Amino acid sequence: MESATAKTRSPIELARDVFGTVLNRRDADALVPYWHEDIVEIFPTGTLRGRDQVRAYFAETFAAIPDFHIEAEHIAGDEETGFVKWRLSGTFSGGDWMGIEATGSRIELDGMDCFTIRDGLVVHNHIIYDSTSFARQIGMLPAQGSATDRAMTKSFNLKTRLQKRMRRD
């Protein structure tokens, strides 16, 4: 249940509702009443525009991580802006996510949302999390410091040196 009506909801109240209960229901439709029709959400994976795109993103995320759980570690805000530092956990064992097949890997991510509300609805949200850590956790990238990781870095540096040499010639 919402703690305040949409017109009077502050960023802190909205964050407590969304991060305290709504996200952990894993129901994208339950999030829709918190978003402005023209919401813009900026993720490390790209920018989403409008309720339909954002709803589809969360539906896919919840399907991919059936035990999705998020906890707000810190919430702050003023009249229009809210900040939430959060910790997400779950298992990438459901459906595909952004074209990536589920690996069954456990995920633990720290992140932050910085959002703007008007008339009690989120109009803009900028989400940050370590996408490299996510890629390593699901096995898309090798473990940091591993032989494969060092080989990838060497290969990349070789490519870079060759490109620089080609530009000079």
C-alpha cells in the first residue's frame, strides 16, 4: 500500500514504498503507478523512455531473476530529488535478460538510483551499478585477475598498440 497519494508523495516516501516492498513483489505492473507516462530511465545498459519500455525492462528482469531481492541501504532526498543506495541479490536462473541466456549464477550487486519526481511520479531516474561485476558474476567475463582476464587485457593492449601504429603510418 502506498504511504501517500501520488500528488503529495515525497521522493523519500516514494523510495520507501518502491524499495521497501513494491520491487520485491517482482511484479512490473505494480511499479507502473509510480512512473510518469513519459519517464526516462538511464541504466548502464541503455536509456528507456516511457512507461511501456520501463515496465517491459522490469518484467524481463523479474523473469530472469525469479528470486530478485533488493534492499535500500540508504535513502535521502528533498522536494523533487531522491537518492537510494541499494543492494540487489538473486539468481540468474529464469528467462533471458537483454539477449543473455540465464546461467544459474548468483548475483550480488550494489547500486544507486537518483530520481526526480513531479506531482508524486518519477519523471527521470539515473541508475548506476557495476556492470563489469555483473558480467563477471554471470560468467560473461572472466574472473578478475584470472589467466583468461590477463590474456584478454594483453590482447586488448596489443590491438590498441597496433591501431596507434597504423594511425601514425
